[in-house]
Amino acid sequence: MVEKSYKIICLKGKKVILRPFDIATDFELFFKWVNDPEVIRYLLRLIPTYRHQQLAWFQSLPNSTDIIFSVETIQGNTIGTIGLENINYLNGTACTWQIIGEKQFRGQGFGTEAKILLLDYGFNTLRLEKINSEIIAANKISLHYNKKLGFREEGVLRNQVFREGKRHDLVLLGILREEFAEILEKYREISQSAP
């Protein structure tokens, strides 16, 4: 008897799908990314990540307030990961983060579409009211891209982060459900008109 392999797709766009993180197939890539200085340059955690720590974190996810997806191209390349963390169902809030670990896929809209799919899931499936993000001010690309997606600057923690010999501000961003509804409508219009 031939065993069939089924592709699990949670959320699908034109360029990417979001699917559950799979320790068997995704762990080594993620472990590589979170220890790559170029990838983690603007993450809030810079210390080396050990294999046993990372495995323990992934194994704890079913009992946590975090939801993690792998980001995969429609062609089947796993290129990153994205998630909602510290989900508070009482207040309807969460914080989002993202890694596009494969350099050749950065700056081509894969991350943008992944974030739109994640926000749609957070607002329209989990029924959250607000999603936050924290960006190191020196990370101009991430700041621009999040603002393009409708996030608004809500505050700045001055000199909060030390990177590359300098202190940097930490910019606090947030987006509300009704603000994202406009972004989602525009995205759907563009997606439907694209070839």
C-alpha cells in the first residue's frame, strides 16, 4: 500500500502559504535562521540559541499563547516563519513577529503577503481587536513595510536596544481590526486583478 502525503495549508495567498510549523521538516531551517547574524540583526533577542532550548520552545507551543506558522512559497520553498505571540483572548490583543530567513526571497512581497494572511487570521478567525509590533528604529525596511500594512506608531522607548555599538529606540506599532479591514479590501482587489 502506498502512503499518500498531504500538504497542509492553513492560509493561502497568491505567493505564499502559511502552514503549521513542523519540527520534523522545519526545525533545522529555523535553527539556522535564529543563529544567523544577518537574519537576527534586528530581532530583540541576539544571544545564541541552543538546539535543546529551541526544541523545548517548539514543544511548548500547544500550551502557550503563541501561534507559529511556517511561510512557504506556492512552489514549496520554506522561506521563513511568522507568528502571533502573547495572545490575550480577554482583551483581544497579540503581538506579531516575522522572519524571512532565505535572503533571495526578501524584498519581493513574500513577507508582505504572509503578514496580510496572518493579520486576516488574527482579526477574522481569532477575533482579535488589536495587533502590536515592536521594531528597532534602525530597521527602516521593517518600519516602512509595517506602516504600509496599516500599523500606526503608538510610542517610542528611547535608547531601549543596543545593536552594533549604538543605542537605538524601540518603536511600538499597533493596528486595529477596523483599520486592517481597509487594507484587506485593497489587497483582495489587487489580488483579483493580478494575472
